[in-house]
Amino acid sequence: MLKTLLKEKKMDKVKRLRHLNDFRSVHVGGKLNNGGKAGLSSRNSNNDLSNSNSNIGSQLSYSHLIQEVKPYLLVEQKNNKNGISSNMQESSNKIAKLPKKLGNIYPLFYSEDNIRLAFKNAMKGKTHYKQVKKIQENIKYYIDDLHKMLKNRQFVNGKYKVFKKESGNKIREIYKLPFYPDRVVHHCILQVLEEFWKRSLITDTYSTIPGRGPHLCAKKLKKVLSKPKYNYKYCLKLDIKKYYPSIDHNVLKKIIRKKIKDKYTLELLDKIIDSEKGIPIGNYISQWFGNLYLNPLDHYAKEKLRIKQYYRYCDDIVILAKDKKTLWTWFEKIKKFANTRLKLKIKNNYQVFPISKRGIDFLGYRFFQGYTLVRKRIIKAFKQKLKHPKSKASYFGWIIHADSYRFRQKYFMEEYAKCQT
């Protein structure tokens, strides 16, 4: 949906460009004049469409602006009195960059195609629910009903059902919303905004992002620790105290408003954000709110502090360095940023330690320099569920990414053989 919107915006820019008397596009490496050195990377659009000689390279077509615009595309406008303007960069920024803020996107939420896809995605794994079965019997009615609800801005957040769930050694409060309309509305929103929000995140943030699961993070961390040339000897590990309940609504709204300016979209997101104190665990959209909230901290660590080895999964953060002093300096600055800018507190269990002696307990593994083990708690849980074949299969994904030959030989020889063929 978002890609369709961006394509339409680029078409509008193309139409405006067609009314200019003369303009010329240049790619890095080419020259503005049509001399012999202009090469294939220089294009002059004031030539006739049939004119394609060796010094022009290839005739500019408007279609290259419809496709994803490359950051190195520079555009100049011709001034009839003063000739070609020398300020290339100012002109190029207006055309080459994607919009910093999204506007006029609310209609995409209630489009029939988007709503139909939202129902399909929301129903996955939930077809045994009574409410879902009822909706399936008369799906067109519910599509039309949700369309009217969103179009007229009549959506009201439903009531939560709260229950407790054991997660590892923690007991969490889970908030569950009605399937319709709440869960479907969350899908309607994320189908439009997910890709745009994903672009704003650093590459080493992994939680809930499509294509960036825990195993990709584990793979990158293993690669860094396995090469002696990097020589990262020490690790700083920290996480946020009661992260989701501590998220400040006003701070989150400000972060979202840096990327979105559509007032109706912001109105809808505000309704969901203000539905409960903090951000309730269990909402489909809550995980994205959690990622966006720590995004300023990620950029601060990577761009201001210049931390090369920084990994975040939800609110768990791992940082590598060659000495302890550097890590403690970074920790104090990160702690201050979290307190002052995000109104968050770092848990008291933060640690700076040598990797070779203790290993990094992260993502269900223990990472050492040169090898990786599965966390003991996961092995223990696996052994308790050996009687259930489905449970055994679910643990294979964890085991295969670790250095656990003997364990695989004992419990997963058949599965591992299939994986190798």
C-alpha cells in the first residue's frame, strides 16, 4: 500500500517536471556538457527522443523517476537568462529523496483491498475461534462494516482481557483485545506503515521485524566473535526496567510524529496508544511501538557514540568493545540518554565482563569467541517436552544454530540429516 502511495507521489513530480522548459539529469561520473567524455552516465533531455548519439549515451525517459529514485541522481533546471544553475545538490534533494514525513495515507487503511488482506492475515492460526468462524460465514458484511468504521473515524478501542503468563523465569501480564475490530484494525495499520517504519530502524535491531529474527542476529554476532582480527574481548549487556509498562505516551507520540504528519492517522494511533497505561503486551501493534520507542537510542549509539558492535532485541542490548573503559563510558552516556530523553531506567543487572570467561547470554544462546552453546534453561525445557514430537521439532531451530554436535547426535540425528541433504 505504501509503495503504491510513493509511486503516485513520484508520478506527480514527473508531471511537474514535464512543464519545465529544460532540465538535465546527471549520474555521478558523467559531465554536464555533451563532450566526448560525457559517457553513458550523462543524459541531456533537451534532445529529441529519437536522438541517441555516442556522447549523449542514452535519452532520458520519465520512467526512471517512477521507479525507486537513486540517491545519487542529481537534477538541474535551466535558467534561460543565467544558463545552467550551479546549485545541483539543492535541486536534487527535492526529487531524489523519499518524503521525510508521510501525509494523506489514512485512506489506505480503509481501502477494501487492505481490509480484506487484514482479515486474511489476522485469521491465520485463529480459525478455531468462535468469533472468527462467525466472521468467515459473512466476511463481506464485516469488510463493509470496518470500511465504514474507519472511513468515518468511528473506531473505538475495545476492552482488554488481562491474564498472567509465565515466560522463562518471569510472569508477565498479557492484554488481549477482541479479534474484531481491534486486531483486524492493527493489521490494517501495519500493512501500510510497517515497511516505512522499518526503513527508519538501524540494521542491528531485530525483534518482530520481518526478515530479522533472532537467528539472523545470532549469526551476525557469531561471525564477529569467530574472527580473531576483530579482537572484541569485552561485552556490555543491559536491558530496560519494566520496559513496556514504562513507555511514556507523550514521548512515543513525538517519535511517531517525526515520520507521520497525517492527522487522521495520528488520531487513530493515539487512540491505541492511550488505551492503557504504558504499552500493553499482547497487542499486535505493541511490538512495533516498542521498537520505535528505542529507535532514538539506537541511532544515538550508532551515529553519535560511533558504536560498531551494537545489537538490540526488544529491550535487551549487547555491545562489544576491546576494553572495559570504553564500555563503561558508553554505558553512562546510554543511561543518561534513556533517562532524560526516553524516561526509562536501566535494570540494575547490567554487566561489563570478559567474553572468553563467561560468554554472552543472549537470544537463548551463550556466545563465546569461536563457538556458541544453547542456553541451559532451553535444554532443560526441551528435555521436559521430549514426549511431544511437535515440541521436539520446534526446538530443532535453536539447536541447529549452535555448536552442539553431541546433543544433535543424541536427539536430532534424523532431523539434522534431512537438513544437510
